[in-house]
Amino acid sequence: MKERIDPRFYVGLEEFGIKTAEWNECFHCGNCTAICPLTEKGVLFPRKEIRLMQMGLKKELHACTEPWLCYYCGDCSKTCPRDANPAELMMSLRRYLTSVYDWTGLARKIYTSKIWEYMLIFMLAAIVLVLYLKFTFYPAAEGQWIGADGGVLINKIAPWHRIHIGDWLMAGFLAFLLISNIFNMWYKVILSDKSVKIPFPAYITQFFSLVWNFFTQQKFNKCDDSKIYWYLHLFLMLSYVSLFTIIVFFLKWFQTDIIHPFWHPQRLIGYIATTGLFSGIFYFIFNRFNKSRQNSKYSHITDWTFLVLLFLTTATGISLHIFRISGMPVATYYTYVIHLMCLVPMLTIEVPFSKWSHLAYRPFAVYFANLKKSAIILPKRDS
């Protein structure tokens, strides 16, 4: 079926950070596509996406995987003869496509309205506060909350099994949202494309590429100017995944009343993951202030919200640990609730609707692109 052109399509895209005055300067010289180290036969960007926007072909843009295959080295923007800034265009399109895949409509609200984003953060934080006060115990008399080794009996303040119930409920809810959004992505990219038919064995044979790209994001490494960026991004991502896995599946082991030696795996994993998170946070904050890298010259409000929430979550998490092993029950109690009031909004907003969702959409885009390469091309039919 032929698609109807929407001449006003670009107006809605401006809310996601796309500057019409810039990309409209594009006269399709092809320089951006030629210089990009990630383009290949049949996968041409960002020139293709600019053309679809100019033509108002909304559905074709929704079916594109190319914005997720771009890792924003910025070479195309640095060498563009018209200053059309194609690299930032691709970043903005990733925000837009995140809202397209999200069936709840919240991603669009978060990306296009600061009020909506802040309201959700404070609402979730308030819910956490109420639940924490209801299901935990305030340490009124300090002595009875200290263990034999001098550390706080944290499970007496906030029993791990109660916190664990909340972890599982939150993890299940976020998994449902993210997985359903990925199915929506599959529908728009694969199922809605009537020109191709994907053989079922291809879904299995290409699955390894999905797993490999999820854990390594190795396409970063193909960009000459992004080696350090890739290493730090990988360290940050693995640190986040490690802590998330421990909290959701091994909280009884991680939240213990025993103070283990410094070299114990429980503490080492926490310290290494915290170092990874702080390294990534400070690196990206520095770049956004310094604006020396092409991919940090333009910042959307959600970029800063993500970094601030991640910093507060990490800082309160390590502070909680320090107060616990130092035998400070009141400080531990208050820091724990502040930590949860930062952690829950950060995960609830970022995993299915914003930055962390990109960690899933990127490898699935590679997966879907590989599926299309394995597809049987069907004859076009007009209707």
C-alpha cells in the first residue's frame, strides 16, 4: 500500500530536538553517508532519514533501523558542507522512535514536556517514601541496631525480603513495558514491511548477533573517534547490569548484616560497579559542559535528567554502604530511603521510556537489519 505524504510531519519532530533550520539545509550531496564508517550496502544513513523527513514519509521512517545503527561519532556533522548536523538529527530520531515504539504514550510526554518528566519523578519518589515508611523500622535506640562486628543491622531496619518483593514487582513491570515496546518495534520494522518475508530459521541464526551486540555494543569500536567513549560506555553499561542483576536476583547475599572483608566478592563487585558508574557519569557530564566532542555539543533536557538521577542513585548507594559499615543506623535509615527515591524513578523512567531503553533498541535494530538481509524479497503490489 502506498503511503500518504504528511507535509507537516517535521513540526512534531522539532519537539524531540530536531532543528528544522539545520536538516532542511541538506541538499543530498552524500558526504555524510560516504564518510560514516558504519554504513554498508543496503544500509545508508543519515541521508536516507533526512529524505524521508523531507518527504513526510512517516511510516517508512518508523520502519527504519538506521538511527539505531548510528553511534554518533559525529564525523558526518563535522564534514557536512551545509552544516545540516546529520549526527544530532540521528540522535533526535532515536528519541522520536522511542516514543513511537512506546504504546503507553509516556515516552512522548517525557521527551516533549519537562513538567511531565519532573512530575513523574516526584510522584514515584513520593510513592517510594510512603511504602518505605510503612514497611521499614526506624532505629530509635542506636545500640540495638548495631551488630557484633560494629556494623548496622540493615535487615532489621529494612528487611531484605520486603525490599525484594518491591524489586521483583518493579522488575516485572519494567520488563513487561520494555518487551512490549520491543514487540511494537518488531511490528513496525519487520511485520509492517510487506515487501519482505523473513524465513523463520533466520530468527534463530541471527540471534547470536542480538546477544553479542547487547553485551558489547561493539559497533562503537568501529568509529575512529569513539574508542574511549566505547570503553567507558561498556564499563558503565556492565556496571549497571551487574548491580541491577544482583539487586533483583541476589539481594539476600548483597544486603547482609555481616561486614565482609574488603576483598570479599560482595564488596569488590559493588566497588567496581560503583567505579564504573561514576567514571561514566563524570566523563559524560564533563563532555556536556566542555562540548569538545561532537556528540556532546547538543544536550536535550532528558540527557541531563538521566545523568543527575544516575549520579544521585550511585552517590546515595555508596553512602548507604559507608554508613552501614561505620555503624550509623540513623544515617543508614535516611540514606536508604533517599537512595530508593532516586533509584525507582530512574529505573522506571529510563528503562522503558528513555536512555536505558536504547541499550535494548540498538542490538535489536542490528538483529532486525540482519533479518531483512536474510529476507525473501516479494514483488511490490499497489493498492
